[in-house]
Amino acid sequence: MRVCIALMAVMFLLGFPAFSKVDPGELGVNYNCIFPITVKLDGDFSDWPAFVPWHTVPHDMGTAPAPDDADASYSFAVVADESWLYIAFKVKDDKIQSGEDTGCDVWKGDSVEVYIDAGHGEETSYGPDDSQITIGADNIGGDIENPKLGGCVGTAQGPQLGVKAAVVETADGWAVEAAIPLKNKFWEVVPKDGLVIGFNTHMNDDDDGGGRDHKLIWSKKDTADTSWKDPSVFADLTFVSITTAASPKGKLATSWGRLKSR
């Protein structure tokens, strides 16, 4: 216990980056979300701790594959504090198309989607604790506090959740840094070690302004692009406290080994 506390102290003194990555969970099955961590919404990921895991969805993981990763692919990471679930997307997109479709139809253009089943009920239709949140590239350089959002299915519709999002253009595409309130008028999630919620991410890619050309999907259960109507095909997100992640049984093993040998 004393060593674990000492390890935590060193982590905070060093600002996290010297430590190896946490167990990321299985691609398309589960993402391990470390908490409590707070980040600033500005589209700059330099304040995300180096040990936070990223999952990469390649160009051919979805229902409408792209020719290569440069055309369409993405990586995402998630952390949380007591109030917010923070989600970062690094999107590779060689032709950014936005503005043709907005609101509930933004999925037809360049956009990313986040799906939440707050109660982890895994129902086959949307209940009061299931949400779809769609963030389009039309938010590039837009209002972080009041982004334009899609996600118009069910009761807990994405545009009504109070989501914030910083969206910026990058050298090889665009990026999103979003914050979803863990307590809103529809559902509440209180992070605790081992808590599991339903979770999924998607990417929509439009190459020519004529509608969606490619569809990438993280959850391996979502084989027919049905997350918009069926929460049972979401994968999982598991909350892992930073104390557990830094323990001898956690996955910050590189740093643990160095400390133990002293």
C-alpha cells in the first residue's frame, strides 16, 4: 500500500508522462477509461497523460471500408473526472467535406459518433439512458461551448445533453476533443472502479460532397451499422481508477518495476 501511494505521488510530481500505458482493453470489445483525469477542451491533446490508451480503427473496420488509412481512419481515447466524460478523436481524412448536411443528418457528411448506454441495459431499442452524439467536421473552428450536434434518436438525444466540443483541422485530417456531462436531465453515471457502461464510436466519411462514402465502426458487435437504433450492439467502457491502474497488479508495470528495485 505504501509503495502504491509513493508511486501515485511520483506520477503527480512528474505530471504523468514517464509512465507506460494502461491496459487499453480489447479493440472493439472494451475500452478502459482512466479516472479522475481532467483535460482542457481546445483540440490540443498535449495535456492528455501519455499512459492513456488509444484505440485505432483502421480503414477496413466497418460496414463501408475506405481504400486506405489516409482516406479514412481514426483513433480515440477517453478519460473522465467526477463531472465529465472526455473523448478525443484523431481523424485521418484526405478530403474534408462539411456543411452539406447538418443537424440530424450530419452523419451523411464527415463526422464522428459517440454512443452511450449509461445503464448498460443492452436493450435492443433506445431507452431513456441511451444516447447517440454526432459531431461533424462543420464544427471546425466553431463554438466549443455550443457545438452543432446530431444524434436525434430516442429520448436522450445528443443535442440535448449539454455536450461541449473543440474541433480543429490537422495536417492529415481533423480532430475532436469533446466533453459529455456524466449527469444530465436524462441519465447519470458516477465513475467508480470496475463500473461498465455501453459505449461505441463511429466515423462517417464523405469524399465528394454527395453523401457518405465510408463508414468505420469500433464495436465488433455492430456488424450492420445498427447502433443508431439498437444499443445491444454497443461494446463496453470500463472505468478504472488511476489508483488501480498504478497498483502492482495494474498495467503501469514498467514504472512499478523501477520503483520496486530501489
